[in-house]
Amino acid sequence: MKVDLTVNGKDITADVEDRLLLVHFLRDVADLTATNVGCDTTSCGACTVLLDGESVKSCTVLAAQASGHEITTLEGLASDGTMHPVQRAFHEQHGLQCGFCTPGMVMAIVSLLQENPHPTEEQVRTGLEGNLCRCTGYHNIVRAALAASGGLGGLKGSSPQPSTAETVEVSS
Amino acid sequence: MIPSSFSYKRAGSPGEACDLAAEYGEDAKYLAGGHSLLPLMKLRLAAPEVLIDLGGLRELSYVTDQGSAVAIGALTRHHDVEHSELLAREIPLLAHAAGQVGDPQIRHRGTIGGSVAHADPASDLPAVLLALDATLVARGTDGSREIGIGEFFQGLFETVLEPGELLTEIRVPKPAAAGWSFQKFTQRAIDWAIVGVAVQGGQVALVNMGGTPLRATAVEAALAGGASPSDAAAHAAEGTSAASDIRASREYREHLARVLTSRALTEASSRVS
């Protein structure tokens, strides 16, 4: 069947199998491989993307269901070489170890902060119930979410002095 | 994992959904949020030949005040039930319990009607709606009918819905008796409940204590007779038929039912002001 999705602002039309899952559409058709397949059973959250701005697990959505809708993946967060605040927070707070859960964690936190811009630590922890980190690196992931929301002194890169561009250069 | 092949149809209206269901008969399944059905299809525990996607039917997503009841469209997502100010004010048990389903991503997709029609006794909302005496509205090719939730669930994944009949609305009476609680016990945060308990006033319903959600009638009778929460809760496993499985034995589930019912009744009575 023909599907028509907007992925990271770009229109993608493709003829796909009716049973194609959104995560495979993103990885194999759109060639965007930041989104990982982890458990494949709606548990781990590694495949989390935004559908019309809200976090969903793309292993449990059909590409056909997403046709006509807007998808944002991790690749769609940075603009003009400047990392999204949540990406910067992960870098500054060392919010990752092996990195496999990271794209899903970042997308889940972007969605969480859209719904609740200044969450408490407890709200961050319950808000990330759907994302598993098998390195058990949760502490710094939670710190990254809080820093991105302006907690824990906020982002270093967001203070008036150091320019955002310099921060990105150092980190890349 | 990839589901076995099927043909995808997107319904443009509730009427078209019913027509498609009539056309394809028992080979077809309705697809709402898909967070119960798609995992079963990936595991090949379900293999419908046709999926009728209801996701575009925005007219079935609403929460409206009907005076003595609140009407909820069957395609209202858990996230929207959780954040409904009307429900938070009038039926806080339902808003709270919807916020306990799965995780945020699942609540962004899963729907109240899908959860009820799927009829998994381990799901939270069927038991919550049973405690609240909800009425379900189903549409078939010959018109609509109302079904009391007490008659709706027939067994594991079985309901009184006829093939092709579409659940369109859940009507929940505003509770006469204040005091509510929802308790569930899970292994991991996002798991189905090993056991759960919903309490509204003197009405008590159990999650995952049999093939369908159950009213804890012995607990309700004890409460009506003036028993204390802990004395009433001692009857929580009476009349149940909990399964033993990889997560828990039947005996453990019966123990949990008593403990969680006691906690739920105590919390509910603390909320009566």
C-alpha cells in the first residue's frame, strides 16, 4: 500500500507492505537508523519517536497507521548543527553508557518536557517508566532530563557567556 | 518480529467501519491504538486477515458531561482520559487509573474502548469501569444498543459484542458514594497487573483474579454490613478463579487480592471528606 509520512519535516511517500512497522519504515525506507529496535515487545522504549509531537513506541505502530502524520526521530532534533537542549543535557550530564537506549530516552524526555516543562525528579522517573537502560545508567539520564528543564543549574551551554556554537564544536 | 500478512483498511467513519466489518466477517479485526492487538499479532497469537483501522475516527474521541454521567468516546486515548479535567473532578478514579496504564508512550496510543473490547482480565480499565457501573454503547449495521458492563465480559478475551459490532461510547455514571482507590501490583512498572483492585464507595472490582474482571461481591456485602476495611478485605478472594502462571501462583494472587483490597478500602475511606 502507499503511505505518505512527514519525517523530520520531509515528505516521504513509499509503497510498502501493509504489515510494515513504523520502526522498520524509519530504518529501512527512510534510512534513519538512530531509532533502535530493542525488545520489539513495547517494553524497552528504544524505538521511541514522536508521532504528531507525542512519544510512541514505533515497534508497535504500523507505517500505515502513521500515514498522513508527522514523525520526529532523533535525527530531526538538532537544527543547523546546534544540538537540541535535551541532547546537550545528555552530553553535559554524561547521560549514556553503551548508548543503545539513548535515542529512545532522548525522544521520551523531549515529549515529557513538552507536557510538563518543569518536572520534579519523581515525575521524570515515572515519566521514563517506558524506557529501559540495561547499563542501569538511570541516574545521569534523570539528571540530564532535569538539566534540560532548567533544574540542577540548567545547561552549561545555555548560560549567556559560552556560545552554543562553541559548545557544539567541542562536543562533536 | 513482524506480523503475518494482512490487508489494511482505514475506516473514514463509524458507519464505514461497520460496513467493512460486515464485508470481511470473522477474518477482520478492528484496530484502535493497537497496543494490545499488534503485540499479539507479532507473536502470531492473533492473525486476522484484515485490519480495519479506526485511528482516523476523531469523532469517537471525546469526554463530555451528560449531567448524571460522563460520556467517553471509545477512541479516547488513555492519555486524554488521564488529563481530562472533567473526569478529574467528577470521576477521579477513572482519570487516576488511566494514568497507571502501561507507560506514557502506551498511553499516547492505547484507547479506553480498545482496552474494554479486548477484554483482557489483566487490563486495568475494564475492572475500573466495572466498579463504576459503566454502560457501553455498541453500534452494529442495524443500529446501536446499550450494554451494562456487568453483562459485557464473557470470558478471556470474549465479550457479548457480535462480529462487526463496534464499541462507540462508554457512559460512566457520576459516583453516588465518594471515596475511591486504585491499587495494582506489578513486577515491572509497565507490566500488566499481577492483581489490581478498584474501589468506588462500596463497590469493589478486581483485576486479573479470573477469566474476566470481577466484582468482589463478598467484600461489598461485608462493607454493606458495616465491616471495617480490613475485615471486609479478608473476603477478597471469595468467588474468584485466579490463574497460576509464570508470574504468580493462584494462592499468591489470592493473598495479594486481600492485601490490595485492604489498602484500597483504607485509602478510599481516607478520601471521604
